[in-house]
Amino acid sequence: MNSKSTEPTATYTAQDILVMEGLEAVRKRPGMYIGGVHKAGMHHLLWEVVDNSIDEAMNGHASEITVKLHTDGATITVEDNGRGIPVDVHPVYNKPALELILTTLHSGGKFESKNYAHSGGLHGVGVSVVNALSDKLIARVKRDGKCYEQNYSKGQATDKLSVVKKGVRGTGTSITFRPDATIFQTAIKFSTEIILERLDISTYLHRGLKIHFHNEVDGSKQTFFHEGGLQDFLGFQIKAKNKKTVHDAQFEYDFNNGIRIEAAMAWTESTDEQIHSFVNGIPTRSGGSHENGLKTAIVKAMRQYTNTHKMLPKGLSTTADDIREGLVALLSVYIEDPQFQGQTKERLNNPEVQPQVMQALHPAIEQWLHDNSSIAKAIVNRIVMAAKARQASRAASQMVRRQSPTRRLTLPGKLADCSETNPRKSELFIVEGDSAGGSAKMGRERKTQAILPLRGKVLNTETASLKKVLGNKELSDLIQALGCGIGKDFKPENLRYGKVILLMDADADGHHISTLLLTFFYRHLPGLIQKGHVYLAQPPLYRIAVGKKIHWALDDNEKDYYLNQAPENAKIDIQRFKGLGEMMPQTLRDTTLDPKKRTLLRVGIEDELQTDIVFNNLLGREASSRFRFIMEHAHEVDEIDMGA
């Protein structure tokens, strides 16, 4: 065989190697440093600045922090009464230290423990990243009786460091910044709710620290200060989630011997487990070695105690999940050299911390149980109840699996599956009712899109046991279609569809059913949400014909927009869909099903605590919480959609 050589279509030489200097890399790939360019990433800029001020307080150099949201809602100032960032000229780089810190990655005073024994920011990239991703940043430093100021934009200094005032009392640092709108794919507006929650949590974690928040948008002011620390925080968590504890006193622990460990915990009647952990004041939402140490300590202590006192019924075995069911726990550790997974610091990777936490907490928890026998008895009874419920749920689950092939044939809205077997290429639409299901089945792409109609209102699973969920034929049919199991039997690798899409009517009833389904996923299949598999379809509520041009409006706001844009004297025809079943299959396909034309909203969890509180308040047993919510938000509603 003769081979024919050809000239390459492109060359790859030294000229193709791009060297990005200064903070160019941050602006080129911001997600590597702040986790993303949406709302959470934008707020991460604020946390970087606040955490720097908290580091000063953590090491005994500051006692108060003020966060000020300016009138535009996009500019924010963080000021502390710490030592103030150094302003003298660096002997090697021939720049003021302040400018060096703000314009250079991996610079700062936290690499050596002599300046910061404990710190949340050890990568030396935080405030420089904030500078890189802000179109405006003003740094002010009070030191040596003077106030220094320097301005920056997009990572570059725009003027020289100068003294703007003399005879100044005290010390401290003030950073004012506005995120760069060309970087972020969201409106440049800070959320006061997100800010208030984070600042509040910070003062729980750092006893004696005061944080003031001034909101110039609405003129409000608030001060956070919690002398009780984690104990107060645990009480707040339990109350906010409307949980009822199974015992009176809480476990509290404060240990300081090379590593400082603070912990607080209590068992509740709830069926879920809530552990919130922190490292040097930084929330570690993905856990890590310290959280693993806490979990191991709890399980070992409880097993040691129950075995010593022979408290378990004969023949009943308990799992780690049984022991921790209903647990609400807080863990805060302070270590010299935390190794976080990624710049967003959501997981601690230090392997040595796990045995340190476990060895400290294990005997402390066990001793607490011995010292409080009535509390220990209540917790053991709670664990026994969890173990028995697990056995009953597993039996019910096995019964569903045995019965499902027969039962599914008699369901009025059975699954219309797709032919594609690769989950990454297939989608499951959960549709409201047989009528909408019929339109969806005719309008779908049969190869990749499956349709599962559900009949009527879905079971509210906020307070339902797993046994009750499995006994509900609509939800058990959904579980069977997904194929990934539920609860402790959840196996994400068995999920049959890469996208699970809730397709409901665009009216109040449809929103209600979507909420009930989201409650089911959040409480019983949270892994699907966490891994980004759950979506909300966006079917139109109105068809608006302006002359020969057709518009599809998702809600009244979009309808008003199109009507306001219509030319004068144009012939306008408005059709409001009472349900998806009213749509012709081709219309449903063109507006909602076709991947090239549709809009999907991916469901995510930005704030686990706030999400948990909302579900509990709006769908839990306490009617007073719903009444309070309605009264607080009634002024925001102009008119009520009755589905007419």
C-alpha cells in the first residue's frame, strides 16, 4: 500500500504558547478561582474580602467588621478595625505591599504562621481575584496615623498609593469593589438575604466578633453578635427548621490542643441528617476529613455505649445511618494549614484531621452519654426506631419491585419509553395528567424522549415516611421509571435518563404540582438535584399573535412586554392555555420539547439551610409557618392566578 504524505493544516510552535501575566489568567478563566460566573460566584468575591477581615479578628487583631451595600446594589464595602494591610514598599518588587497583594496571585502574609495562626485564606489569591474581577476597586488603609488610598480596575492599579488624610485614629482596612459586568452572566446585584445569612453565621462561629451590615438600598442597619457561639447556632438551626428534639440538653464540646475543635449536636424526630461543618470559619458544604472524623466518632461512641449497657433489642442490628438519623450537628475546626479542594474551599482534604477529630470527640460523646443516662436512653430509642423503620421500608421496597411489573400494566398513565439506552442522550418528561401526556407523546422525539404522565396532585412527601412514599402508586411508578432506587438504596449510576424534566401547566396548579415533585426529589432523591439531573420545562401560558407574528409568553409579565412592543393599530389575538392538553402536539414540540428551541431551568441548591427552611415552612405540618409567610409576602402580590 502506498502512503501519501500531506502538509499539516496547522502548525504548533512556540508562537502558539500564551503566557498570561499578572491577573490575566483570572479574567480568562474566572470559574477556576470563584467556582462560576453566576450569582454564587459573584457573592464569592464578597466572601473573600470578608474572610480576610475575619482572619484579622480570628487572630486577635480586630473586633468589628462593617459591610456596606451601596445604593446601586452592586457596589459593596468591607471595613475592619484590624492592623491594616502594610503599605510600605516591598524590598524585592519595589511596590507598596498593598498594591502587590491586590495585583499578584499567591502573595500575602498567610503563608507564614507567625502573622496568622489560623486563617481561612491560605492560597494568597483571594483579594487579588476580587480585584481582577471588579471593574472598580478602592483600597483604603489606616496605619501610623494616616489614611492611604489606591484605586484599581480589572486587576490593574489606576493611580499611585497616596495619603488622603493625616491625623487618623486607629487602624484597619477598607475594600470597596463593584464586580465587572463583562465577567458575570447574571445581574450585578448583591442579595441582602444571602449576605445577612453568611454574616450571621460568621458571628456564631467567632464569639465576641461584631459584624455590622448597612444596606443603603433600603436604609436598614443590622448588627450580628452571638456570645453563645455554636450552642446558640444549634438552637437557631433546630428552631428555624421546626424540628423537635428527642432530648433536652445538647452536646457541646470545645477542645484546644494544637487543633481547636468546637462541636454541638442534638437528635431530633426528623428523618434526615443535617451536619454543617466549618474550617477556620469557612463553610465546608461538601464536608471533608473533619466531618468524616465527626461521623465516625458519633457512630463509635453510640455503639460502645449501647453495647456496654446492652440496650438494643435482641436480633436488631443498627447501621451508621440509623445512628445519625435525625441528627443536627455543627462542627467547627481551626487548623494551621488547611488544604481545601479548590479555591472555593467547600471540602477539607487534610487526612490528618480525621483521626484528630475522631479521637477528641469519641470519648467526649461517650462520656456525655454516661453522664446523662435519660438523654442517652432517648437517643437509643430514636436509633432503634430508625432501624425498625429501615427494615420496614426495605421490605416495602422489595414488595414494590416484586409487584411493579404487574401493577404498571394497569396504570392509566404508563410510561412511554424512548428507544435510546444511553442515559446521557435520553430525557424523561414527567407530565401532568393523561391529556397533556397524550400531546407530549405525539410531539416528542421518540428516540430520546420518554413521557410519564402522573394523575392528580402528587403526595406531599415533606413529612411522609419512605414506606408511605413507596406505597403511593404514582411515586412508586416514577421511582421504577428512573431505575436508580431511593433513599439509602439510591444508586446514581443506575439512572436511566440524563435529564428528568418536570413538564406541568404554566398556571398555579401546575406550579403546585412542580413544587410537590421538587419536594419529593429534595427529600428522597437529593442526589439527582445535586448532580444536576432535575429540570423544569418552560411551557408558554399565552399565544400572542401580533399581525402575522406569533409570540409565546411564559407569564403575564412576558405577555405585557409583547403587547407593549406591538405597533399601534396592529391586530392582536391572545390565547391563554388552560393546560398543556389544549396545545397541539406540534405546538408543544416547537415551544417546549424541541432541544433546539426550548428553555429549561436546571434545579440546584444554592443555600441548603435556606432551602430546608422554605420546604419545612411551606409544606411541613405547621400551618402557622405558612400563614406567617403569606402575611409577610402578601404586599408583593398584585393579583392571584386562580387558573381561570
